[in-house]
Amino acid sequence: MHIKIMKFFIYSIISFGVIVIPSTYANEIPNSIEFQDNKLMLNGKGTRVVFFMKVYEGSLYLETNDSDANKIINVDEPMALRIDVTSTMVTADAMRKALNDGLAKSTANNTGPIIEEINQLSSSFDSGVSEGDYYEFIYLPKIGTHVIKNNNLVEIIPGLAFKKAFFGIFLSDNPIQKNLKKALLGG
């Protein structure tokens, strides 16, 4: 029996080419985020999975819990999305590509009006991305979306239009991952 299990295990490795080993998850997901006199509460959290591998944990923070995705996308209120990188598969280039693809989906391929803001977002990853890093994208009305890496401000991207597109990556009718959307909405 033991030999059959070993053969199956070896066959699985050869067939699939990889072994999925859970990554160590060092960062605790906070229940709230306080930023510039705004207290945002955890609305929901979920895992982004690519090719059966967990690549990051996503968490949505709002002033009050809400499960209405369209309202969250469109409202001009403080909110945050936190991404905790849990895989070495996530690099700066991979993050840029994933977010650019997500912004294209979120805007129905109409990224022209926010191209400068997208370029700002892309430059936010110039210092690199590593397993264990966390990013907080905190939107404040009349200021914009603060990009914070490991507790350090990297960029402030202005505009409600960008905020709508960015949060739409995760919450639109065409999100990057439907079960992640559901989890972020508290489901």
C-alpha cells in the first residue's frame, strides 16, 4: 500500500510539474485600518488563486459593512483594499500586469481617461514585490488612493474615476475572481 501511495505521489509530480506547498503567512490581517482620522472596518477577506496556488490574500475595509458591490465601487467615501502577498510567484511585473489587466476588465477596456493614474500605479511597484509584502490601497475623498507598501507611503493617485476602476478590479460585474469578490463582500 505504501509503495502505491509513493508511486501515485511521484506520478502526480511528473504529471503536474509542481508540488503545491502552502506558503507561510506571516502577516496578520487586521480587523480595522486607521488612516488620517478615518477608521475602516474589515468588510471581508479572501484568497486570490492562480493555477491552484494562493498568490495573495485580499481584504476590503469600509466605514460600515456593505455587500452592495456597485455602491462600494461608486460611492465617494473612505475605503481600503489590502493585498498580502503570499507567493514568490508575485513579482513587480506580475503585479503590474495583473492590475493592468484588471483595470481593463473593470473599465470595459476604456482605460484612456485614467492612463496617467495607471502609470502612477505601475510605478508603485518599482521597488519590487516579494512574498510577505503587503500593500494597502486607501482611498480618501478629494485626495485620492494612497498606495502604501509595508506601512510606507509610496504614491497618492488622485481621482474618483481611478478609485472606481481600481476597486472595480475586485468588485465589478467582471471581477478578477468571482469567489474573491464574494469573500470581500462578506459572503
